[in-house]
Amino acid sequence: MIVMLVLAACTGDGGGSPGAGGSPGAGGEGELGGTISILAVYADAEQESFMAMIQPWLDQTGVEVEYTATRDINAQLTTQIAGGNPPDIAGLPGPGAMQQFARDGDLVPLDDVIDMDTYSTQYDQGWITAGTVDDQLVGIFTKVSVKGLIFYNPEQFAAGGYEVPEDFDGLTALVDEMAASGTPPWGIGLESGAASGWPATDWIEDFVLRQSGPDVYDQWVAGELPWSSDEIRSAFEAFGAWATDEAMVAGGPNQVINTAFGNGGDCLFADPAECYLHHQASFITGFFEDNFPDVAVAGETYDFFPMPGIEFNGVTTAGDLFGMFNDTPQARSLMQYLTTPEAQRIWVERGGAISPSKEVPADAYPDETSQRFAEIILSAETTRFDASDLMPAAMNEAFWGAVLDYVQDPDSLDGILDELDTVQESAYGG
Amino acid sequence: MTVPIGAPADAEVDAPARPVAIAGRRPWTGRLGLHLTLAIISIVWLLPTISLLISSFRPEAATNTTGWWTAFTLPFEFTVQNYLDVLSRNNMGTSFLNSLLITIPATVIPIMVAAFAAFAFSWMNFPGRNVLFVLVVGLLVIPLQATLIPVLQFSVDLGIVGSFPAVWLAHTGFGLPFGIFLLRNFFGSMPREMFESAFIDGASPTTAFFRLAMPLAVPAIASLVIFQFMWVWNDLLVALVLVGGFPQVAPMPVTIANLVDSLGRNWHLLTSAAFISMLLPLFVFFALQRYFVRGILGGSVKG
């Protein structure tokens, strides 16, 4: 109860003008009542932000919410669906799993729930496509993150006399210069429990998009381009040149595999520097500030630049999808509300979220760092969703395992790619 | 009475103590190997728990960036903040209550049913007794996860999904095979003559069960209580699937799991949460432990 009051207070003074225009719940249902069950991955502070985001809708409609958080959303959703007890609305594990749920007929199409004209003016086509299966919209994005950012410590850069590179050649030269000085340039950590390896898949995706362009990237995602093709092989090799070389990565490849992804950038804050560069998505700043509470300060001891383009420019992204499993008036109304800029602005202002909506202005972001994240997404000429998340689950997991094998034994790349080709043949079939 | 120095007086009275006295006369080196082995095994066994305990008193940044063994190097950094954080998080109190509301019925019901069934399997004659018993014991090998979806469908059909009776029933079902197996062997090892004389004196099976079997089976029942209580108390999966995780019904493991956010941050809080949630099971264990070893051997040696 106290928590709810606190949440209400937070949204009251922080949330723009939630109660003013009556825009939440576009249908204008007024008192809807009833309950809605929601299943998502948000726990703790994220859960508070999510609840703050839907609070104006709850206040307006009088709906009671039953919110369940789980980190293993895929297993939980699958079990609940198979058991005949799906949540009304759920966060989806990713576009790959979303396709599966949609083709099995579990997800309710949103074409007549959400006003598509408004939706397509507020959202970039990339987000709409990523939420569409077989020409029907089934998933909406509430919050997204930018991938392929390179973080560095400006103080250490100044001490070493280094400067932020202008282009990819500049980055290569910078990395070589750092390695020659005796300090490995990169800090990389791939451990993440059952999902270990995913940070390396981000690396490879960034290389595929920048080396071979969005068309090749799309074919690769769709399973039409074999892993043993030159394009994918050269992305693996570009990553391996840095991640498997003792001189290039802090602690050598062994430490790359044994370090948790949240600690991969810790070496940026060592004194003297143990590494200078860390490649990760926008959310890593939270880890910096948790791990080094008095040391990590945005703009002073950590800053970032987007990974430069090589042959092509592009930005890789990820995001949190929501889908509707039960067609109830409450679920319809909440899905409509979640796409509104008013709703997304609430989480943006609380920090830790980037809105995919073009209607959420840059000045809604609480600090300069998140403003710059948002600008990267909104101004990018080519954005592509995280490839491994778009692939079928079996392919995605094989990809995670393959990059770990590769870092351990770079010479076995041929065998690893052949193995991935075999998985590709079966994973897309069903 | 004067107490003699050393143990010879006892050794003379107490026959089993004699080997100890003999060993004592030999140089202690003979037992050094044994003690050393025991000490090493104990340390290896306790190491994870000790590291968890140490980590639970370390600040977040220290836990995130260095190993627990570095806690003993300068500067010493210890804090109770993790415990305060866990206790002040959403609904930890409600969750504790929910856990009790789930665990107590989910311990009492299966053990009662198991005791009745085990007595029938041991001392009542009915056709198909052995086939039924083999069937029940066979259920021991079925993994819980494999039955989760049918059990959920059943709960949805009964309309109890999302409420505590759903978990009570599920845990009763999951706990019964082992309970029946353990108790049947324990009841079965009781002397036949005892029940025969009771029956000759006109005792009904009900009387024999409540007046003879149950009082004698206290050690076995106590150890079953410990098993079942700990299993249900620590259960995350069944509770999450059958009652869901929203704050009004979530038990402790669900709330504790939700301390960690979607990116795996805040895991340092799990250390202190583990010790907090351990308190009640530890209390139950120590309260019943004098029965525990006797009970776990129950029925294993049939006299």
C-alpha cells in the first residue's frame, strides 16, 4: 500500500501532465474497472518505473493490476499458455519468440486495437516491422536500448594522450597504438549465466551491419545467408582479432570468457588503466555506477562514442516488446495507453529508458547521456534490431555457444561455422 | 561422589566406550589422518555457505568487483546495508506470511495422507496392494517439471489457479510418493506381533494406527516434515506457475528472485536474502533434528 502511494506521488510531480488531457487509454472508456494480469521481466527499480508508467492509466480506468515479474519470461509464458492460463498482457522474450507465439495463435493481433495511422507517424518503421508477424502487428515497443556503443574513460584517455577516433580506421589505429603502449585496449566480459556469449553476438552483429550492410544483415537474420559465407566469417574474424589476442584484451581470452558482462568494463576504472575501451549497449552505465559508486561519473570518468561505420553506417538496437494474450477491454485499453508518448515519457523521465516514440522530446531525458542515446536512435539512417534476438530460439542459443567456442579456440572457426549452418537448416524449418 | 580423572570409570561401565579408551592410549597420530580428512571435507562443504555469509556483509561495489576472500584485506569494508535493503523491499513481510500460508498446509496435508496410505500399505490386506505400492513408488522418478503443464491445466479447470489451494494440492501430489515410500518402510519394520496382539485385543485398524503406529513413527514423521517443509519453503517454480508472482500472493522465493532486475543487477542482495529466508527452515531443522538421523534411516534396515 505504501509503495503504491509512493508511486502515485512520484508520478504526480514527475510525470509531465498525466491527468490533464484525458489522452491515456485512447478509447475514452472512463471507469473500466475489473482486473488485468501482466507478466514482464521488470523487477525492483524497473518494476517501480513500470508501475509508475501505468499508474495514470490505472487511476483513470479504475482497473486493478496483478503484476508478476520473472526473469525467465520465456519458460513462464510457455508454461502459462500451455496450461491455459496466459497473462492478459506480457513482455515478450524477443521478436524470435514473438513470431513463435504469433504463429501458434497465442498472440492477439493488434491491427484493430491500435490506431495504425497514429502509430506509424509516432514510430520508426523499423520498430513496427520488428513487432509485425505475417503482416499483422502483434508486438509494441515501450522502451529500447542502443547497442554497439564504445565506452571509454575520458580521464584515462587524457592521461594516455588518446583521442576519440573519427572513423573506423582511426579506431583501428588507436587500438594498435594502445596495444603498443603495453596496456590492452579492450575490456570484454561474456559470462551471463545461461545466456553467456550474448555480448559477443552484439560485436559480430555490429561488424556484419557495418562491413556488409543492412541487406546482408537481413538475409542473415532470415536464415537465407549461411554462416560459413565470407560476410559472416569476416565479422567473426574482425571480432576475434581483438577478443582472442592477449595484447588486445584485458586478461586475454580466458578472462573474456570468465568475466560477467556487467564487469567487462570494470577495467576502465582501474588506476592505472587496465583497458581503455568497452563495447556494450546503453544500459551498461547502470553497472558502472553500481560497481564504482563514487568513481563512475557520466562525462567525467565515462563517456561513449558510437562504433564507427566501416563500409556502411548503422545502429543496432534492442527493445522490450509487449504483446496481448487475452482480448479483454482492459488489455486493449492498456496496450493503447502503452504506445502513447505520455506513458513512455514517464519512464524516460525516471531514467534508465529510451523511448522509441518520436513524440517523446529529447528534453524529457533526465541527463545528457540518455539524451545522446535517444538522439543516436532517432537520427540514425539505418537501424537494425539485435540479430540474435530476431533469430529462432535454437539459432540464437547456438550463436551464443559458438562465440564462446570461438574465443576459446579461434583456429576452429571453420568447424564452428559449419555447426551453425547445420543448426540454421533445422531452426528455421518449423 | 568424586569424579575420576579421565574416562576409565565410564569405560568400564559402558562397553562401547572401550575402543575409544584404547585408541586414546595410542599416540594421536593414528587418528590424525581421519581428523584431517574430516576437517578438509567439512571446510570444502561449508565453503560456499561461508562465502555467502561473508558476501552478505560486503558493500555492493565490493561484491560486484572483487571476490569474497578479499574481504579480509585492508581496508575492511563490512555493512549490514544488504540486510536492511532486503527487509525494506516491497512486501517482504507479506511474502513471509504468504510463505507460511503456503508451506504449513502443504506440509501437513501430504504427511497426513502419506501416513494413512503407508499404514494401509503395511498392515492392511487388500487386493492389488503391492501393485499399487509399486505404482506409487514408481511416481518418484517422474520429474516435477514434466507434470507442471497438466497440473496447471487441472488447476485452471478447477478454478483454483491463482489461489493457495492450487499450490497446496500440487505440493501434496508431488510430496506423496516419497512420503508414502519412507513411512511404509518405517511402519513395515515395526514388529508384526505388536499389531497382531492389538488386533486380537479388538483394536480396529484406526485404533492401531493412531495409538500404536503413529507414536512410534514420530522420528520418521519428523524427518519427513523437515524434508517437505524445506522443499516447499524454497520452492519458486510451482508457486510462480500456480499462484503467480503478484505481491498479494507471492511467497518469499518469488519476492527474493525479484530483487534482481532484468539485467541481473542487485544480485548482491541475494546473499543477505538467502540468510533471511534460511532462518525459519533452520529453526524447524534444529527443533526436529534429534529425530532426523533416526528417521532418515527409518525402514532401511528391516529387523
